[in-house]
Amino acid sequence: MARHPMTGNEMSSEAESRLERHHYDVVIVGAGGAGLRAAIAAHEAGAHTAIVCKSLLGKAHTVMAEGGIAAAMGNRWPEDNWEVHFRDTMRGGKMLNNWRMAQLHAQEAPERVQELEDWGALFDRTEDGLISQRDFGGHKYARLAHVGDRTGLEMIRTLQQRAVALGIDVFMECTITDLLKAAGTDEEGPIAGAFGYWRETGRFVVFEAPSVILATGGIGKAYKVTSNSWEYTGDGHALALRAGASLINMEFVQFHPTGMVWPPSVKGLLVTESVRGDGGILKNSEGKRFMFDYIPEFFKAETADSEEEADRWYDDKKNNRRPPELLPRDEVARAINSEIKAGRGTPHGGIYLDIASRRDADFIRKRLPSMYHQFKELADVDITAEPMEIGPTCHYVMGGVEVDPDTEATSITGLYAVGECSGGMHGSNRLGGNSLSDLLVFGSRAGAAAAAYVSGLDVLPKADEHAVQAGERRAVAAFTGSGEGGENPYTIQHDLQQAMNDLVGIIRTSSELEESLSSIEALKERAKAMAVEGHRQYNPGWHLALDLRNMLLVSECIAKAALERQESRGGHTRDDFPGPDPEWGAKNLVLRLNAAGTGVDLTHQPLPVMPDDLKSYFEE
Amino acid sequence: MGYDLKMRIWRGDQSGGDLQDYTVEVSEGEVVLDAIHRLQATQSGDLAVRWNCKAGKCGSCSAEINGRPRLLCMTRLSDFDQTETITVTPMRAFPVIRDLVTDVSFNYEKARELPSFQPQPRDADGKRRMMQVDVERGQEFRKCIECFLCQDTCHVVRDHEDNKPAFAGPRFFLRYAELDMHPLDTHDRRALAQDAAGLGMCNITKCCTEVCPEGIRITDNAIIPMKERVVDRKFDPLVWLGSKIGVRNRDNDGRTDPRDPD
């Protein structure tokens, strides 16, 4: 196979003439935990599989996951089982989760974790030599398989090494900008491939494939204060919408309670929940352990109401209730936000997360090595000696592509979605640790389902060549379209992030959400006249211009759904509708691309009804 | 608080390039990557640089700062005098693609050459058992974020391009050591590390350990023990004697060389 003279990228024989083309059974967009696990499953099911990712292999955001993988293996607490995990997950999501996804997730996570060990993962151990499990918010038992506080790195490296060992083709630093539908079909027609460009060279590439699995992660880069990297621009969400699929639950955005607040350079950078799982507590500027003031009715029966009980829980879980610091993330983030707004914040506008006064230095360095390193190197703070200053940061989107729970198939034949870019599993709020297990369980299912779909096809759908040409024209528009006077994509991104942060943040209200929608419309207009300097070879300005198209569309989805849902639930808090409403609790908001293709339409849809035998888990 | 930082950044591609001068406003607590991002946003939108997590966890933003291999996101401006000019160049051991971005595919090719983990079967209850003390050696090596700074600094390839085919480099000696020390692995990779990966070419100058942003003791904990184990296998007189008088070398228990036909 020919190699590109400069980048060393492999090219097909057609590449030197004009357009590079590849043929696969299954193409996976994204190489985080979900994409890699899907690729392994598709390959093992016999499909000719490719992974296409925007960064180098092994750099996706899974690498940033710190705490662990939630799975009811019962290694620490034999009482733990899938039913308990299922119940915790549904309650954490305020019962808006797709019950079937939550069930499959809880049932299959233990085997998916043990599989990682077959492939070389080295988890921390219990005294008996089993995989150790740690405490996390919202989980009744210590349930998170972990490796210190770098579990995500262990997981992505294990999956990466497995994919390499299997010889799966990987197209690194390659961005998919459009999905290709079969020629001669309407909007409902099946998937026939994907179109994109090599970031290194700017050359276009076509993947002809009857099935595409979206595993592109989240949307965090639409917000100013975020734990997400440049890659998280809602690509999968937007690709699915434009291909005719639907999104659900987009109003639910998780703000992680503990992001760094100082120095400005690292504002938003994640501080793992394990700090609290391992004994850390939250204090305001008056030194008060304030979480006891914020225990909601819904969790009162299972949360400690005194510091003494909370502290006893770490050693005796049977006779004591959980500390309020380990409530689900939405509750903790709101509480922190209220304390800061009430003027009890730290000098840098956060609150204190203190483990130094609670655990000895050796324990902290052993259990939280990368937190120790991160604060030492980036903030000159020794977390074994002084408290951390932290505040909420945009971390995760619960909403995503609507999928069939068993196969992760979207409404478009041949198109699948997994991981953060899919929706339903986590309802209105995700529990910590349930993301890594989500990637494994549904990645595996999607890979197998996509391979099965392809093996049953007699005739492969042929990609629409007009769409390829349209994709090429659209991609270079920022170079040729506006020319003089066009706006810099960095400025538009900055203004979008500011608007989303200020108007569609943790606490929302009708007037601000309306304002956000008009801001987004104005930004869409400005983006039409965007101009990019330089040429197509590894040009970050151009890459951002292309990603912005997705970011704007997904931001509109979030704002529109947030304005529509007139209640507060999980990762959606309305100042003007402060409580949950059972009527709203029975439905999802669904978003589809509008007829003109310029924005999104919203509809209401009843939630799938849980069977009676599962309902019994929620009767006290 | 804020001040104007003088920077020199290598701009160019495979056909050539040079250092260009910039002045950019920076503020307290920032890192070199912040300064580069501000340059992108305000002066030079097409300045090419790799980055992802901006927290020292993904190993994307490797480059050379004042000639020293570093992560751009973990190098704080406060480490330099405010009047000092900071020079940023791409990693020297790899071909330039553009500006600060290099073609690191060498590393991905070497990763493909390495025989993967081959575990013993699971225990009867479907689980695996390993003791914490036994996994900790491997865990140190699995902290590796694949920034490839050790590969960049290793003079075996940095100054000798022709060594690349026969030399996997420190990052992969780490991987060999990790698998070799894995309590459940069944392969003996010592001969392979020596022959195919070029472990013998390393003369333990510890440059790799010095640049590792994760503080992994690559030379002391991975390379030297691997070298010793390779030597044991080859020359250890006790092993030789043992094999003559029928004493089993326990070092080979449960392991087979993946190159052996059976």
C-alpha cells in the first residue's frame, strides 16, 4: 500500500489520483473507551473494521477518567449485585434513565471489567488478590474497580493494546465531517459510509461502509469552564442529527462538583470524586462542612445527618449512612454553587475540598497520586498539607443519540451510537464510575450488532457521490467563502463558550435560555462569514472552523431542550421551576434536524415503561 | 500580574523552516501551552500544535523547550525569568509534519511488533487473583502516558536515524518489562527484547528517566532488570550448571518464548 510521502499515512491506490477511498464493514468514529471496545467486538464478530479518530491513538478523553469503573463484582461487599447497581443508577438519574439500558449495564459490567484483566489491565487488589473496589457518590457499596486515580489511562491503554494486537486498522488524526447515506434514498435511507479529512495533510478521505458506529464523546468544549479537551465538540451528536437520527435528554449536562479554580490556566480541570470517596470533605470559607445543609428529601433516608455518623461510615457501612459529600454529582454541584453565591467561597471563587486534615500523607499519595502531582505541579498546592480550592466544571452530557437499548442502533439503518454521544442510559444525571462501564458494556454490544447487521446484507448500499462533493465544498468554504473581513473561528468559539456558561449553566431560567437561543442564532450567522488563514496542512484554525458547525448545532439542542423542560431534575436546574414534576418525569424531549437543515425541532415522547418486576426494586 | 513574554517558535514543514519571534501577553500561573494557545487565537491561527488534556495525562503536547524535551502543558512560565525568551521546537527525533507537530508513527509501528499479553486461564470462579505487591511493579510502568519524550531524547535514535529499525526505544523496553513482570503472563519475552527490540543497544545513560514527566524510573526499574534477566538467561553459570544437572530453572515456570514453534 502506498504511503503519503510526508505523513507516512497509508493511502489506497486511488489516493494519488484524487480522492482517497477505503472499504470496511464497520467504521467506528472515535477511539476512546467506547470506540475501542466496539472495534474489538466488531472485529471479533468477523467484520472488517476501522477506527477513525481526531487525535493520536490513546489520547482520547477516556484517559482523563480517574476514579474507576462501576461494576457489581462483589469483591468488597458480597451483598452487592446487579439489582443494587441498577437501583442506584436509576435513582441517580432521577428515574429518567432508559430502564433497559440501566439493567443491561448493571448486569454486564462485571464481565466487561474482568475481560480487561484478560487483556493485561493491572487493577489495584483486595487483600485476597481480587480486583479492589472503591466508594463513589450514589453507589450503595464500594463498587469502582480502579488503579489509583488513573483508571481511565489503564482502560484506554488496555483496549488500545488489545486493538493493536488484533490488527484493527486505525486512522489517526482524521476527522469525520459528514456521514454518507445510500444514493437514491430519502432521509430515512441507510448509512453507506463517512467523509472526512486527514488533519495532517488536509486531504479528503471517503470510507465506504454499510455501518458506522459513533463514539465521539461529549460536547464540553461548548462551555468556557470545562474538564473536556478540544475534541469534545459534539461531532457524533451533530453527525447523527444531520443523518436523520434523533437526540434525547440534551437538557441534562453534568457539572462535576470538583474542578480546579486556580490558577486560571487550569480552571475547570477535573479533581476526581475519589478524593471524597476516600474521605475528603467540602468546607466553606467559614470552615463549615456545609453538605449537611443540602441533603434532599429524595436521599434523606440513606444519608448521614451528623458528622460523627458520616465519619463512622467509612469503616462501618452496615450501621451508618453515607456522608452527604457522596450524594450524586448534581446535588453536590448545586450545593457548592449556592455556597459560593451566598458569599462563602474561597479567595479564588471556589470552596475547599479537604483531605489533608482527614487522612495521612502516605495514604493520600498512594490513593491519589495524580491529584497530588496535578496540584503540586500546576497550582503549587500540597494536597497532603492543605485543602484544595475547587468549583463546578462542565464535565459530561447525559443527552445524546437515541438508540435501541439492546443494539445501540439509531433510527437510521446502519448507524449506531455508544458512550457519551448516546443518550438514555444515565437519565438526568450520571453516577461517577458509570461512564467507563457504560463504554465497555454498550461498546461491546454495538460492535457485535453492527457486525451482525453487515453480515446479513446481500447488497451493500452505495454512497451518494453528490454528498461527497458537497462535503468537500463545505469543508473548504472557510478558506474561499468570505475572504476579506471574515471572522476568526477562535473568537466565535470564545463567544459561544461564554454564552453557554453564562446562560445555559448549572442554574437556568427562562429569560436567560431565550437569550441564549438568540445568541446562538447570531453566532450561526457570524460563523457563515468565518475566515481561516493559512493552508490545509495541519491547520488548527481550519479544524476549529469545521468543528464549530457541530458545536453550534449541539448548543442549540441543549438550550432549546432546557427552555422546554419546566422542572428541575438531575443535571437540569431551573430557577423558575425549582422542583421535580412527575409529569415531566414521564417523558423525554426529542430533537431532530428541522426541514431546512438550519436548526432543530423538538417533540415530547413518553419514557419507556419499566416492567413490574423491576419496579419492585424501588418500593421501600 | 500579566507581562509580555518573548517566544521563539519553530515554524515550517518537511521542506524546511525557521524560528520565528513572537511577543504574547501571559499571566500568573500559566504554562507554555497557554501562551501558544493565545498566539493561535490572536496572532497565528494556523500555528500547528498537538494537545488534548492539558493536564499532563495524555502525553500529546510533547516538544522541546529551550532544547529540553518537555510537555508544553506541564511547563510553567514561572520556571523562567520574565525577561527570558522561551524557545519552542518540535521533537528532534521524529520527522516534522508542521510547526510543533511531528510524525510519531515510529512509536505506533514499534507497538505493533510487540507480542501481546498471554494470560493463564482464569481461576475456577471466573476471577483472577494477583497480590497488590506483585502488580505494583507493572503499575509503575503502566503510568506511561506515551508522550514519547523518552524516545525523543534517547541518543540511540536521536542522533542515529539508521538505528530506528532495530531499536524499539525506552517506551517499549518499559512495555517488555511490564509484561515480563506481569504475574499472570505466560510468554518469555527476554530473547525478543534483546534481539528484535535492541535492548542491547541501550547503554543506560538514564536520559529517558530524566525526561519522563511521570517520573517512571525507566532505566533503574525496567531496563536494567530486563538486561539482567536477559543476561541470566544467556550466561548465568548457575543456570547453565542447573540445566546440566537437571535442576529446573524456575524463572521459566509458566512461560514460553513466543518464538518457539510449540
